[in-house]
Amino acid sequence: MTILIKNGHVLDPKTRRNGICDVLIDGDRITKTEENITVPADKVIDASGCYVMPGFIDLHVHFRDPGLEYKETLTTGGRAAVKGGVTTVCAMPNTKPVTDNSVKVAMIHRRARVESLTNVIQIGAVTIGQEGKELADIRGMAAEGCHAISEDGKSVMNASLYRRAMQIAKEAGIAVFAHCEDITMVEGGVMNAGAQAKKLGMKGISNAVEDVIAARDILLAKETGVQLHLCHCSTKDSVKMIALAKEEGLPVTGEVCPHHFILTDEDIKEDDGNFKMNPPLRSREDVEALREGLKNDIMDVISTDHAPHGSAEKNRTMKMAPFGIVGLETSAALTYTELVEPGILTPMQMAEKMSYNPARILGLAEKGSVSEGMIADVVIFDPSKEYIIRKETFVSKGKNTPFDGRKVKGDVNCTIVGGKIVYEGGKVID
């Protein structure tokens, strides 16, 4: 099938193309990106007034499959992804059972090719069962295409064991995705340690819980040379440390989620489990530091940490609710509304942080670009559409979001995965 996208504003971080032109797709590849393409095509899409960007790549999602399918599945997560313009996801390994060997990685990849509309890269666990005691089958998982290991949901507290994991990951040519949290310092906290926690009678989680592990992990990356990616950064000092690492030329990158660059702990007005996430919503000072880090390209990636839960689990006190927020269907709109519209990011930077940079971190040379020869993962994004986020419209099983009822600007018009239209005109195309 051939698809011709006409009159769109192409944003291509790889070639730096930034202007009106056409894009021709033949099969699963982009064959032309130039002005006034006139060849016949099976389908013509008028993208006037829209941005045409490389499909978004989300480095941090939880599809809960296998073992927790009541929260999300490869199918429902994939549908949520393409609705949000996300053409590739990295699925974290804290499934049941934990994804900690090559057989499990291969199984999920095999199933995802059939069951998911988006491309799924399964991330492997660092330790067996995520118990922090014995290293998982890192080399075997790398051979099955996991691209990175992560103990997401917790940190590997044994620094010696973690260093060995980093050494093996380096040898295998894959990255380490770090969840920076000193679990010995959480002490039952459920939100940011500050005045609002005291007001609500909640135990707090201090910035140091994240910062001490971020510092440790950067130093271990310095010693081992592994590509280290710091997940869901939430503190001003994480930004400072990543900046220092880059000044030193270390292979360190960082990601920020929309909830962390938009909301603060002061937005938690009452005891509401939908505001419970890990790391927690921080102070205004932290939010501003994250925004500046994104603006100045210290922070490389915008991801979601899409973490669906059942309604009954989240609609209760923060003391009892699990950590987590969904984000696949809202990240593009929130990023455009909160960062691009105010001039904090350019539209090109949005494309860089949501597609091109993630592709580079994963080593996906044929993704993250709308140029000739690249895989035809493309998103058409309408920056003018205004609407209100309504959780009941989510196709994800998870409805746990603090953004329900929030007015945003910018919406995905069309998502193309491998040359196939999987979302168009407000409908997922299974």
C-alpha cells in the first residue's frame, strides 16, 4: 500500500527539515520527503495545518502483560499507544512473572507482533524476580532484542551487583534504565515531603530518595561505560547531576514525564489516589528546573511511565492506593499545551524528545525520522484542536489520571505504524 501525506509541516530532527512538504510511504518505508509529490497513491492524506513527525517512542510503559491483564494487556496498551501517536514502546519487566530471561522476552515479542498495534520492545529485569539477589539472564535477553535492562519499580540496592549488571549490559551493547529510589529511605511515604503532605496528614518522600541513587548510578556508569538512562526524573538535583555528567562526556540521558513537568504537590488538594505516583509530584522549584532542563536539552526524553491500575485500586486513600498514572493518550497534548505553546520547547524539540532521542538511546537507526529509507512510523498532529481530557474516552483499561477535566490544545489526527494506518479520525483501526 502507498500513502501520500500532502501539505503537512514536516518536523524531522535527523535531517532538520522544518517546513511544508509531502511524504510518500510505500509498504513499510518512507520513500520520498519533498515538496509537491505528484505520484499516484492508494491513499492520500491532507495534512494541512498539521505537523508530520516521526512516530513517538515511549521509553517507559507498563503493559501489565503477562499476569496483571485486568489492568492492561498488549492489545489494550497498544491501542492506547497509537491513539496517542506512540508507534514504539518499551515495556517494563515488573510483570507476573517478572520478565527476567530470554524465553520470556521472546514470548512477549512474539505475542506483541500479533496482539499489539504498536511496536513493543520488552525491557528485561536486572535481577531474577526483581529480588535484587542474583543477576538475570542479561546476555540472553539482549540477544532477544530487549535493548535495555531495568529494575523498574525499584532500585538494585546492592551496588556491587548493579555494577556487574552494568558491565554485562555494556558488553552486550544495551542500555540500563534506572529507577532512582533508595527504598530504605521511603519509609512509607506516599507523596512529596512538604507542607502539603503535612496538611493532608500524609507521610512524605524527600528529594534525597531519588537524588542519592541518581548520583550512585551516574558514578557506576562512569566506571563501567554503560549507556545509562535515568527514568522519570522529578528533582532539581537530578537535572544538575545529568548536566554535570554530560559536561564530563558520560553516556547519561534523562527523561521527564508530563505529570512531573506540569503538576506540583500543591495540586493535591485532597486525599486522592489518582495523584499518587512514584516519584511523587514535587515542588514548584523542581518543576521549573525540569522545564529548564528540557528547554536546554539537558533532559533528553519525554516519556509517560504509563502505569494503569483498576479503578477500585486507585479510587481510595493515597495511603492504600498503588503508585501510578496513565499517560499514553495524553502525553502529546500535554507536552504541546504546557511546553510548546508557551515557548519552552520548539515543535522540533518536541519531536526530538518524543521520537528522535529515544530512537538514538535504543539504537534504532531506522526510526525517529521522517526521511527517505526510514521505517514508516509517522504521526500527524493537529496543533490547533482544543478539547478537554475525559478519562471515560480512554481506550486503555486504566483511567487513573489527575488530568481528567483539563483543557488541552493539540491532538493526534493519524498514526501510521510500519506503513499501516492504525489510528485516524478519532478511531483506532484494529
